[in-house]
Amino acid sequence: MAIIEADASNAVTPISCDKAEPVARSGNYAPVRFNALKHGILSKHAVLAHEDHAEFAELLAALVEEHRPAGMTERYLIEELATIIWRKRRVLLAEGAKINEGLKSAVNSAASVIKSAAPFQRGLGDEKTDLREFMDGTPEEIAERQREAATDLAATQKAAAILRKRGVDAYEKARRALIQESRDWWDEHVEDESYPATAEGLAQFIFESLEPICIRMVQEARFAPAIKAQTLGEGLQAHRLEKLSRYETHLDRKFERTLAMILKLKDLRSA
């Protein structure tokens, strides 16, 4: 197994592994960065076919640059250190995948998640609710959503009050009192002949469809932070990460032992 050293003229020449010298002088280390990966004992097995070999090479080169191993034993320990860090990287990827899997399951059970977030609220959440709206919203967007929901409900209740009082042009006044989106929805129902374009028809539409939806939207907007927290909590499913956590602890201990051995060898060599 050969490594590379740069001489004073910056020419790159191979040297034997038996020499107990630093890998390279500072400033001339670039030519040897990938040499450790190419000739390493562990590297060929540590990096899987679908993983980034160049990324591992950069990691290993950085550790060699930091510790400047002398002799086969120290070079082996440095490579062991690199494989431990690489495997910890896999643990984090696996952990993220588990959490994402749990989040997907939570999103697909929107009604259950929402009802759990606000267990004492009636009529909150249904199967059509998209939890991604709660996950992506910023605090400012959530506040705006709360204002819009409150405005929609207030307009709907004002229209209902006009219809209850009846009077001249009650239908047109109530229709105009609705926000544009609710008015458009009502017009669609009239076109589909679901309701007649009368005061009685509009009152029935508000009572059966519009007002319950407005109330639910106000509740959802109000409990948006709790719904987001509930979704993240159910998606985490900490019990599914227990094995990964134990494996990560094992790698941490292995890292500490390996690093301690490297530092001890350096102290012995210095002495």
C-alpha cells in the first residue's frame, strides 16, 4: 500500500507505507486526498455502491490531514474513524426516513390528528382537510388565515341576520353581505338548482352548508399551531427510533475509543 508525498520542488512521488512520516506537508496535500480511499482496507467495504465515494474520500482526506498518521496502525485507525462517521451519517438518513414515513401516515389520517389536537372541539376537521396547509404556514400566514376565517364567518352571520329580519330586498342584501368566495359558491348552487334563488333558499344554504364550514374554518385557524404540533408528534413516533438510537450510541462509543487510541499512539510517538 503506497501513499504520496510532495518534495521541495512540488513533484509528487510515491513512498513506502513503512515510513513513519506524515502523509504530506501542509500546502501540498491535494494530490493525496483520494489515495487513502483507493488503497484503504476498510474503504472498499464502508462505502456502498449507491453512495458518494467522492464524499467519503473528502471525509477521509480531512481526517488524514488533521491527524497526520505515521505507520500502518495509525492509518488504519484514521480510516476506522472515517467509517464510523460515515455510518453515523446513515443513521441520520434512516432516522429522517422513519420520521417522514410517520408524517406521511399522520397526513393521511388528517381527521384523527385534528381531533386529537383539539379533543374538546366539536365538528373540527374532516377527511377532506389537508394537513399540509397547517405544516407549511408561517406564523404570519396562520394569523392571516385566522383573520380571513373570522371575516368570512362574520359576513355569513350578518347575511343570516338580514334574512331573519326579512324586509325589502332581503335576499339581495344578504347575498351582497357574503364575501366574494361564499357568494360565488352560492351562485354555483343556484345554477345547479340545488337551492332556489330566494331568501328562503339562501337561508337554508347558510344554515346547512356555509355557516358550519365557516365555523370549522375559524376553529381550524385558531388551533393551527396545536394541529401542527400534533402532526409532528404523531409523525415522530419515537418508539420506532429506539433501535437506531442504540446503534448511534454504539457508534459514538466506538468513535471515542478509536480517537483515544489514535491520540495515545501520537503521545507514545512524541515521547
